[in-house]
Amino acid sequence: MASKHNNTALLLGAGLAVTSMIIFPAVAMRMGLGASLTGALRIALMKASNKAVHSS
């Protein structure tokens, strides 16, 4: 059961990392968000990713 939890946390963390590095900036640019807001949201996503991976 612990292995499944670790895999889930790793998958969630990787998904959030990919989202913050690739997908989110493209969507933010398309929506016209400012660079500072985009940067702040990317940092929040990376922190969530780190927390998801290290929560176990």
C-alpha cells in the first residue's frame, strides 16, 4: 500500500512540475496574464509539486 501511495505522490508531483514548466506559461501567455503573475503562479505550482512528492 505504501508503494502505491509513493507512486501516486510521484505522479502527482511530476504532473504539477510539467504543468508549471510547460503548459501553464503557454496558457498564461494566451490569456494575456502578466509576467509577474505568471511567475508567481508557477512558483506556487512548483511548491505544490514539491509538497506532493515529499508528503509521504
